[in-house]
Amino acid sequence: MNKSKENKKQTVNKQKKKGGTFLYIAIGLIAGVLVLSFLTGVLNTAAESGKVYVISGENEITPLTNKVKEVTGGNETLYTSYEIKELPENLPEIEFYKELYLKYEGKTLKDFAFFMYYENENGEIKSVYENISQFDHPKDGEDNIIPGKYIVKLKFSWGSSEKNSITEEHFFIISYK
């Protein structure tokens, strides 16, 4: 009779061990699924656009904004980019006063590209520079700023990664006197 009690105890202990192992495996699987779903949600979260401001002296403007590309979870959607000739005539304008600041609110990929154009006497749009990483003023050979009105295009992406981003163009006119 003693042996049968010992056998029962051993059987019960083995079942407890099997149940405990199963419980650990189940908890591990649930935790793994939760971590994967969290990471998938974070990695596939759509980017949000921020705000851009141009400041010179006491003046501040908000440029015209145009979304050209959106990437969510690696899936890309393209939108129409403005041609300089097709821009509305009432672009926001700011007069240059000693310094010019670009201020943005939001998370960017810091892939800034600046473009500057002017309209010549014949009404043709000409490029001062295109696709440079820092803003620069229109200058002559002696490093003097050339007076006039210039269209500036700033292009960059909002977001946390190239797989989740929104690329926008921002347009404004800067006048130098």
C-alpha cells in the first residue's frame, strides 16, 4: 500500500511539472504575440505632417504646402508635384531683413533640399540653385545679395523612418531690397 501512494504522488508531481511547463510556454507565446503586434503597429504607423514657418525680422509666414509622397509600412503613394510655372500667384511672401529662419514643428528625417528661382524680364522662370542641403541667398560674384523677388521651394520628409514618412514641398517668395 505504501508503494501505490508513492506512485500516485509521483504521477501527481509529474502532472504538475507538465502543467507548469505548458503555462510557461503559453505565457511566452502570448508575450511574443503582444510584442510582435506592438512592433508591427509602431513600424507601420503613418507619419504625420508638421508645420513650417519662415521668419525674417518681426515677420513670419506659413509657406504653401504640397504633399508629394506618403510611405506607410513601406507602401508608397505618389502625389502631383508642383511645377514652378504652375504655382498660384498669391504665394506667401516675406521681405528679407538681416536674417532668415526656417522653423518647423514635428519630427523630420532632416533630408532638406532647397531650390530657388526667379522670373527674368521676359517672364521666364530661371533657377538660381536646385537641390542643395542648406538655404543660400542669391549672390553676385562679390558675395553681395542680388535684389529682387525669388521663389523658394523647400522639400523634405516628416516621419520616423523612410518606411513611414510624408514628403512635402513648401513654397514662398522672399524679396530682397
